[in-house]
Amino acid sequence: MRVEHNISFKLNGKPITVKCPPAYTLLEVLRDQLQVTGPKEDCAKGECGACTVLMNGQPVCSCLVLISQAENSDIITSEGLERDGRLNAVQKAFIDHGAVQCGHCIPGMIVSASALLIRNPRPTKADIKNALSGNLCRCTGYTKIIAAVEDATKKRRV
């Protein structure tokens, strides 16, 4: 017998309730039940950052968060960063700088960078590298990604 619970939280600003086993991960629920595809499963160990979301304003690896831990939380995915159909500064800067190659890691990178700019609107290059240190990219070499985040600090529409 599979035990399921109703779990309520806000997702990208909207209240939501899902019924699922409490041991499912937040990532499983986002992708499989809610069809939110920004967060990606890659390592399933919290080492790559591809599944990064904001949980109550803090970047977390959604593959490590049990859905039961998300009860009453405010979850923001890369999809929830745009406002009124407009990309936030980080999303726009990633496009402008060509910081996207395969795209697998990009939602997590953008969420982590956006969280940094919310906490620290004027980060140094070292701050940016530190904030992105939990996000692995196998394609770009990080140069364009870091340049994009630096540019986003100037535009500050996070």
C-alpha cells in the first residue's frame, strides 16, 4: 500500500497542493507531477546544481529536498524568475552573452546567480564564482557565464 499525503506550497507565486508519497523529492514532484522542466536531474546527489531552485529564498538542490520538507514553502524555479513576460536580468544576460550551450545546467545556474544578486546586488567576481561553485557546466568553461552574471549586476532587474 502506497501512502500519499497532500503537500501544499507556493510554486512560482501560485499556491499549489500535490498528493504524493512524502518521500518523493521536490525534483520528482516538480518534473513528473507538475511538468515544471527547468530543474534537471543529473547527478541526483546534490553535486551538480542542475536541479537548483529557490526554497524560501535560498538556493537548494531539489533532488535532495523531500517533498514533505517543502510543505508551506515558497518554491521558485527558473520559470518563476520572469515577471510579466519579461526575463530577469540574469536570464537576459545569459542570452546576450551566449552563455548557453547544451542548456542542461543553465536553469540551475540562473537560479543560483539570481539568488546571489538578490542577496548581494554588487558581487565581486570572486562572489560570483563562489555562488556558482555548486553548479557544474560541461560545455562552456564558465567564462561567458561569469561575464553574463557580471553584466546582470549592472542591469539589476532580478
